[in-house]
Amino acid sequence: MTGRPRPVRTIAVTIAAAAVLAVRPGCAQNAAQAEALPVPSQQSVILERADRARVKGDPEAPIRIVEISDFECRFCGQFYEDSYRAIDSLYVQTGIARYVWISFPNSTHPRAWPAIEAAFCAGAAGRFWDMHDVLFDRRGEWVEASDPNSLFRAYASEIGIEAQSFAACLRNDQTAPLQVRDYESAITAGVTSTPFFIVGDSVAVRGAVPLETFRSAIDSVLVLRGHGPP
């Protein structure tokens, strides 16, 4: 769904607070490591690591960008193709913004839940953003697959995750509590569609808006915080 940025009133502030309630500081993954990384076996460790892994950027960045998303959503895929890499390069990698990814699967998307599970299991092994990119880059492949989990296992091996522990994470639904928490937080906050963004806890952007529109929303928040745009 597309739309225009709008000022955030009470409901949007609630969205930002609820959606990132359990997110702790973390760092992006390095896909260049040679040794395959295992997914921990203990669920509490999986949940804690997955929660941290879906956050990237400088912890001291002046603003935070929260994306509420669904891997099967075509508008989320459109945002990824048209805007995500530029936002990451201009704002996250330069230390201007901290980026948080929150799951919110649409009930009409039967493969959204297992795709999110694959991303969070990958996150528990330190590869959330690598899996995030693969899932969007190859969305047309797994969305049409009769057994998407077999593809997710293949993707995990490709990005350096140990195969058996990743498969066990999927098989045992180890990340379900984190996914339920995300979903309930978004519903409680009034989110009804994806993608949905909170910029700087003060501006809501709904839909896969053009890059320049998204940048305008970010830059307006930066200016209000006393920072110039990149």
C-alpha cells in the first residue's frame, strides 16, 4: 500500500513505543565469515539474539527508523527494491539513523509467518540482515514454492548458517514468541498495513512511498533535532 508521510499524534507515538519495546542494541552481521554459524539450541538465547539482530546502526544515532514489515507483502518488496538500500547507505551506515525491523504478517499471506521465522532464526545465528536481503531479493522464488522451508534452509547455508541447527529452529517454531509479540504490539498500536514506518518517533510514513518522499520525512526530523540532512 502506498501513501504520504503524516505527522504523528498519540497513536503513532504508541506505535513506536510498542513496536520497539523489547528491542535491545545490536549490530549488523558480517556475511564474510568463513565458518558456518550455528543457531543456539536454547529458546531463550534464540529469542534474545534474534531480537538484537534485527536492529542495526549506531546506538548513539540521533534518530531511529522503525520499519513494520512482511516479507510476502509486495509493497514491502517495492520499498526494499526502490528505497531500502539508499536509506541504509545514506542514513544507517553513516551513523545518522538506527534501524529496527518489526514483523507484521498479513493474514492473507500464508508464507509470511515462516519467512519471518527464517529471518529470526538466521538472526539468532548472527545473520538476520543477510537473510532479510535474500528473502526480498528472491521473494518470487519462495512465495510460489510448495515447500518454502526447504528454500529457507538452502538460503541459510548460502549465507553461512549451520544447516542442522537452523532446520531445528524452524522445525520447533523457536522464534514464535518474538513473532507473536511483534504482531500483538502492532495491532495494539493500530497498525493495519505494511510497510509502515516510524521516523524519529515523531513522523509516520505509510506505504512504499517514493525514495525522495521518504528522505524528506527523515530530513525534516533531522532538522528539528538540529542535524543537517546528508
